[in-house]
Amino acid sequence: MRYVISQPQFNHFKREGHIELEGFYPDTEAKNLKTLLDEEHAKRSQNTLDAGYELQRTNSAILKTLQCSKLGQLASAFFQKKRLRIAFTQYHPYYPQPATITEISSFTETCGSALIQLGPATDLPYLPSAFGNITFYKNDFPIDYPKLDAPFLLIVFATDTAQYIKNETDPHKNALKKLGYGFGDRITVETHPLITHS
């Protein structure tokens, strides 16, 4: 099944910098994803920055859920890129102040992000408002992370030619060194598989 967006949806995203899609994950799928994330999150030391970072790297079921065709197809449509990969994910994303993706990422060619709502309803107008909903964001849209008091999964997207760069404002700036990368290296499919295909 091919997932497409309407012209009014794209126009809204382009104008406002974000758009919410209701029922992205049906309740059963959303509950399953939350359970997987919570279980993997609980295995990690909770007093470290890495507690919710890249949980799909150690849990293949989470990775399979994120590689669903609709996520890649919708991201491709909103960001107008044919070939995308997940740059990184963060469960319970927290940064000390509002920030754009560029400010918290050590990748070139990030395109934007998405938040999946996995908790109770929220009242911030640019956040996904209900369980299982997703909101896509443009790269330069600042998210007020200190106000995220419900479980969210942050997904950041980059192109297939993204590179690893030094970014002092990224709390995970050295994470890719653990995977054998050096600053300036191009990201490979072995560590960051494509979620779209041209």
C-alpha cells in the first residue's frame, strides 16, 4: 500500500513547519511499540544521557516497527527526499531548552523529524495530541523539549549522503565513534539503513 499526502497537508506543513497525522499507529501497534521501548529503556542505566537513545540498535523488534513503509513514505513526501535514513531516535527526548534538529544533531543533511505520541493527551498545539498520533517537523522548527512531560519517541531523518560532523551542542556528539566513525565520514547503510527507496 502506498501512503500519500494531500496538497493541503503539504501546504500546511510547508507554511507552519509541522503537521499532525492522526491514528498513525493504531492502538494495538502503538501499545506494542511503547511496551518494546519501555522494556529496552528499563535495561539501561537511567542516570545517563544514553538511557533512551537509539533503542532500536539493541532491539530488532523496535527497528522493524520503525522500518514500516508508511513512515518512510510519509517522511519522503513531507521532506521531498527520495532516499532517507533514520539518523537517530530518542525515547523520552530531553534537552535543556527549545532546540531545532540542527542544534541537537551531529549529522549533515538532516531533513526534519517526527514525534510519536505514546502517552496521555497533550495541549501544546504543535505536539501530537493523542496516543498513536505522529507529528512531522521541518528541520528548523524549534521543539520545547523541557515541556515534553509525556512519553514521546523522537525520530530524526537524514539523506542517504549524510556525514558525521562535530557538533558541540549535541549531547550525543561522540555516539558514532562507538560505531567506528570519525568526523567527516559518510554514514553507511550498515549502521543506518535506508527507510525509503527511489
